[in-house]
Amino acid sequence: MDKLLITGGNRLEGDVRISGAKNSALPLLAATLLASTPITLSNVPHLQDVTTLIQLLGRMGVTVSINEKCDVEVNANTLSTPIAPYELVKTMRASIFVLGPLLARFGEAQVSLPGGCAIGSRPVDQHLKGLAALGAEITVEKGYVHARRHGRLQGARFVFDMVTVGGTENVLMAAALAEGRTILENAAREPEIVDLANMLTAMGAKIEGAGTDTIIIDGVESLSGCHYSVCPDRIETGSYLAAAAMTGGRVRATHTDPKPLDAVLLKFLEMGAKVQTGPDWIEVDMEGRRPRSVSFRTVAHPGFPTDMQAQFMAILAVAEGTGTIMETIFENRFMHVPELNRMGAGIQVDGHLAVVRGVEKLSGAPVMATDLRASMSLVLAALAAEGDTLIDRIYHIDRGYERVEEKLAQLGAKIRRVSNRGGA
Ligand code: EPZ
């Protein structure tokens, strides 16, 4: 199992090129199942989760190829079996995104229930309720969701019990091929939903209101292929900008989009960073200063994103003052805390609240990653810590950050991947 060895203390400086968004590429890849003719996706990040979903499509008989420009070309007409097996779904819960498209396009689907993950139980009840509202017959047996439709799905008005990104995406994809009008209320507003709606529209769907809490879809008979480019990854962007805040440095994220990051950029300003933005770049410059502590609560978009919570906790760990973090989205998303405290951080947790008393310096230590964003939090802490930090189980970070050690080394970090097989 690979590890990352980081020697802290360097100020990070320079430009980092942001990849396509993992949390957009995954639903977009699932949405290719809806197209009656081949579809091409560009700017797809090269990540383990994306590879797993491409494997899943292939396992179902879908033809997937990668062209010379690393675009992903998908032809769903060769689909032979609408079954998403447990052994693939258990490794990547976003496989549940194929449920809506398989049902809408092919009339049935058997998708293993994803089960929970480290950060929470993450049920999919809203996905199933929404599809049932469109007329699907849903049963759950032996750990699999069986979905069927008799005739076309029927448009309906559906109110989500709580704001769910994946639930909104799954039902939106199914509604695109339903008969008549679907109105989704209390829908999630994340930018990845807008990206999905934009691609579906390019395929011929009729969608209004994506990015607001009410989405209106007028179903069409069929959707055709298109060439679509995945939006930039706002969480990868925020994570590398956080590296500047941690180390008193200056990082400019390029090929990205500042618009979805207002809540995060305001926090960088509040901690004393100089923030500049352009149409497709963002620069955070700490000018050598130590960040001032801030407080925040994670909420649905456009509020402060839960996917940036662990990274900002690392900044608060070395900030001047004491800050509080309230995690309102997931029930168990503080697993980076014990590891940060082993590096000398002063963090106390009480339920969904963390109180972070900033310390002058963290000290390097052997630590273990527990989930995707927690692993980035440990990397950030290691960049600012005195001495060496060896991070174990970094397969977590490879799920969501493309070429992480390469991008950090380009910014001046002393970082290398070591494998148990010895050597670099
Ligand atoms: C997406 O997960 C993202 N993943 C997550 O990013 C992100 O943290 C999350 O949205 C919130 O922004 C992808 O897009 C692949 P939810 P998702 O449904 O769709 C509860 C990362 O680090 N809920 O919005 O699974 C759920 O338990 C990952 O990149 C139900 O109760 O999140 C959670 O508490 C982590 N029933 C809350 O809603 C449901 O049917 C929000 O979950 C669905 C969700």
C-alpha cells in the first residue's frame, strides 16, 4: 500500500492546473447511458473513482474508449445487462447514479445498494422515492435495488425530504426521458447539478431551473450524443488554495472557475489572505503571514461546502486564535481530528462541533488517511509541520485528487510517494 512522505516547512508558491470535477464526471458518465447515439466527454479527471465507474459501464456491456486526447467516448447501445454488481458498487458508492438512467432508457435496473462509507451511513432513500414518484416499481432485496417501469416513466411533482446532490441528479436524469413535466422541489443547487443539466440539454433535454431549488423538466422521447467538457473541480481548487493559506505562500489555481467558490474565498479573505480572481483563475497570497482563525458551518451550496471542511480544519490548526466548525451535512466527518491532534493540533470535538485552538507549529508524525477529504487535510497539515510526515492508506486521496504529489511538488512541496515494495 502506497504512502506519501512529506517534509514540511516550505512556503508553497506557483500555479496549479485544476482538473475536471470528480463530482461532475461521475454523474455525467452515468448520464451517457441515456444517449441513443455515442457521446464524448472531455476534461475527465484521471481518478480511481472515474476508472471504477468506467469499469462498471464496461461490465454492463457499454462500449467505452479513451481517445488520444484522453476524452472518454461512450456508446450505450451495446448495453447487455442493466446490473451494477456489489463488488464494484461497494468500492464506489456513486455507482448508484446509473440507477436513474438505466431505468429511464432501458426500462429496468438492478443496482447494489452502496452501503455507508467512512463519513456516514449515506442512505439513498430519496433517490428511490423520487424514481417511484415517476412511476418506477422499486423493490429492495438481498442488498440490491430492483427498479422497473411499465411503459414510459411519467412526469410528476416531487419534493425532496432533504437537500441531496445525488438524489437530485438521479431523479433529474430519469425525468429527462419521462412523459410530461416533472417538477423537483427542494432540489440541491450544487454547480455539478448545473453541469449535468447543461450536458442533458446539449443531448436534447428540456430543463429549467438547474442551480435553484426548483427544477422543471419536460421529458423527451430520446436523447442524442454530444461532446461535453466536465466543469472544473471546485473542491480540488479550494484544496490547493488552502495549501497557500497553510504555508504563508501564494498559489494560483488555473483552468478553474471562481464563481462557485464565493463562500470559501470569503473565508480566505477573513483569515487575512489576499485573494484575486480572473475568468478562469484564482490566486490566494498569504504574503508570508500566519492565517487568522475563522469559524464556519458546512451547509448545502451556495454555503460553505462540507467537502472543504477537513481542509479548512487543517488551516485552523495552525491559525492565530480559536475557531469553531459545525459539520451539518454528514454524521461522521471529523475522522481527521485524532490524526491532526497526533501532529500537535489542539482540536476538541463535541458531536457535530469542533473547536480548533490554533498552534504555532505542528510536528510531523506517521498518520493514517481515513477518507478522501481527511487525507487532503493531513497532506496540508504535513506541508506546514516541522519534520517528516508519513501518510498511510493514501488510496483515499487518489480517489479524488489527480497526480496530487506532482501538483504539490510543482508548488515547491517536499513530497514523494513511497510504496511498501520499498524505494520511491
Ligand atoms: C455528493 O454526495 C458528493 N459526492 C459528496 O462529495 C458531497 O459531500 C455531498 O454530495 C454533499 O455535497 C458526489 O457527488 C459523488 P447528498 P451525495 O446526497 O450525493 C443524506 C467528496 O468528498 N441523504 O447530498 O451522496 C446523506 O446521508 C464527496 O467528493 C439521505 O438521507 O450527498 C447526507 O447526510 C463526499 N438520503 C446528506 O443527505 C438520501 O437519499 C447529503 O447527502 C440521500 C442523501
